[in-house]
Amino acid sequence: MRKILFAVLMIVFVANLLYSELSFSGLNEFKYIYSNRIIEHRDYFSDKFQLQAQFNSFRAGIKYDLYYPKFGKFILINDNMDDNSIELMLESEIDEYYFDEYYLQYESDYWFAQIGTFEAVIGSGIVLHNFYDDDFETDSRLIGGYVNPVYDRWQMQLFGGLMESDDSINPDLEDEYDQIGAFDAAFNIIDNLTIGGSYVLHKELLDADEDEFNNRTVYAGKFNYSSSLFDLHAEYATSKDDLDLEGTAIYSNITSYLGKFTLMGAYKNYENFNVRISDLPMVNHAGQILEHSWDPGKDEEGLMGEIRFLPNYENEFVINYAEGWNSNFMVRLSNLYSEFKHDFEDWSFKAEFELLEQLNKENANRWYKEITPTLTFDFLFKDNPVLIKAEYQYKEEDKITGDHSHFEPRLQTDIAIGNYSLSVAIENQIGESESAEDGDDGEFWIGGEIATTIFNNTDIRLFYGKEKGGIVCRNGVCKNQAEFDGVRLTVITTF
């Protein structure tokens, strides 16, 4: 009811300005999916429409989503599922249509204010980061009000609102809301030194029927220092809730500039900070948590260092190493990344090597290693840009059930011809694995995508084939793609 009322008010607001000097902009994303699953129901449609109207310093916007039916891209119905699981899954795939976003904004030289749906972040995100992640289908945006005055040497953020409750553990919290209020201020003490402080109250809903909340308060401080030799950023936060659970979070990074060398270091220390409103930096090149079954922010510490050397305009060398651990060293992570890039006159190549190891003797008794060498070539073929990327990943895993290892060779080619871009990838698994994200020994994933622009404002992307998933980069766009087999058509129009 709240969303419908807000949408009506916004429509009235726009209607009253029809005779004024208005500008409109918008976007429409249509998607058709044919998923090759073991059931007859395989066709899915969705349409996301966004419209924004601007008048002087005011803006009003809406976003409307329609799914026919809603498709859980991270859930594939396959031969390993029993009939009851399939029936429950199909019952969850229903038609959905709703206002996903709606807002009114005001912006001037010193003020920004908004009511409606909005994203919010404080510092690096360890204190609070509310956002929508389409890749992983997670939504922690707020519905409420936001004020951000910015003056010469200081700025503030003041906001409060409702956030969808986490119903992944308690289904009774579906369509219910947590409550969040926050205050953040930053001051430029001198030209190159800024200090700040924050306060956040998160009222986490526990029982909708009893109107029961767990109140968690966060206090935080941060500072930034910049000079010709180095840039330094540091944050500290402490929290406490109604259950007397105390948490702390420390994050800092430093970047130094020494001639042709750039040195970077980062440090993290999180304890009992595994909450939804925080977006904790992982402090490693792979962007991985300590271990897949370990809650990020629960108990972890880590260091990362990087050396970047540019001896001239043609060459670049990078070495990055990170270590992470929990308080009793039973959960560990190490990550090494190295890169060499050379640019010739009309072509270039890049060699990369990454090693990731994860150990958990605390609650999973698991050891995992991943080695990924990669070669990438960029060149022109008859004035057409071409990219060839070859990867030969090795994975090894030791669990209670046994030791498994396998290879995942992957070859990708992207080529642009005029207004068309084509990306084709083939991946193969050599060896057995027990991980859900892996396939069978000898399995192939072959898929291709063609992209083009028509009418100067409409992008079309058509994918056909089978892809394993993970971070996928095609035709200049990178996404965290779920495992997929079928046809996916996306049409995006801007106006």
C-alpha cells in the first residue's frame, strides 16, 4: 500500500509540471530466457522500465519490474533434484510485477535531498552499505529519506528508512522490514587531512507478529590523508546489540608513489561484524572470503601488499600478495597474483598468474587450492579489434569425503566488426569434482554472444549455448553470471 500511495503522489507531481519546462530520460530492459531444463516450463520474460523527470533542481523517478514468471537464475532444475523439490521450485516461480524504485530528489550547489528508494554508503562500507546487486539478486536498499549537505570544508549524511528483512533463514519475515537510521559527518581539518565520525542504529526484525527487534548500534571514525608521496585511509567501528554481542571492524589502506613504482598495502580486522548492512572489503586480489563456509566478518584478520612497476609506456609489472586468518589460525587464506603486460605498436599481450589457497579446520575440515594462469592478446585484424584469452585453471580440494582435483581449460575470442561484437567461449572440465559449482569429467561449456546497437539508443545482446558461470566478461561487459544453458535475449533502450 505504501508503494502504491507513493507512486500516485509521484504521478500527481509529474502531472502538475506538464505545463512547465521539463526534461525526461529513461531506460527499458526487456529480457527473454529459454532455459534448457528437464521440465516443460522453460520460457521466461521480464521487463524493467525506468523513467525520470527533471525540472530545475528537482527530479522524480520510478522503476517498474515485471516478471512472467520470476526466474531464479541461481537455481537450475536438473537430474539431481527429486520430484518434490521440483514441484516446490515451480510453485515459487510465479508472475510478479511491482514498483521496484520510486524517488523525489532535490539538488543544489550545497544540498542534496531525496525521499523514496535510495542506496547509501558510509566510508568504505564497513559501517553501512545499502545497495542493490543484480548479479547476486540481493537488495538492501532503503525506503525513506536522505539529506546530504556539502559545504566548503565539511559534509554530512543523515538518513533513515526501511530495509527488507532477511527472509532467507526465517520465511515469516518475507515482505517485512528492518529499520535503519544513520548519521555521518566529515571535516577537512587542513587541505590534505579529513576526519569523520558516524552513528548507525539498525533495528533488525526478529518476530513480525510480536513486533520484536534486535537493536544494534554502531559508532565509527575515519580519516584520510593525502600528500605527494602517499595516500592513507583508515576506519574503525565498534558495535553492540541487545544480546550484548560486541563487534569491531578495522580497515585501512595506503598507497605510495615512488617514481616508477606504486606501492599499495591494506589491512583488515573484523570481529562479529557479519551483518547485512556492512559491505566488508575482502583485502585480497581474488575478492574471496576466508573460506566458503566461513561467515565474512565473523572473525578474520588479513594483510595485502602490491607492487606496481611501470618502467616505460610499453611495460607494466604487478605483484600482489595477501594473507588472511581467523583468531586461532584454524581458518586461513593466501592469494598471489602477478601480471606482466606489454604494448606493441598495434597489438599487446598480458600474462597473468593467480594462486588461491583456503583452509578450514574449524568447522569444515577442508582445504582448497586454485591455480589460474592466463594469456590475453589484443590486436587488429583488418581494422577490427580482436581479443583472445586462454586460461588453464587447476583446482584441488581435500575434504572428509576424499581428495579431488581437475583442470578447467577455457578459450575465449571477442571480435568487433563495425557495429557488431561477437564473443565465443569454450570451457572443458578434465577430472572429477564434488563441488556443486563444478561439472562432470569431460563436460564442455560452449556458448556465444552477439551484441549490436540499433537506432543509436538500443543495445541488443543474444546469447546461445551453455556457460559454467562465475565472473564472465563478454563484449566489454563483466557480470557474475550463474550457470546457464539455453537462449538469453536482452534488449536495452535508453531515451
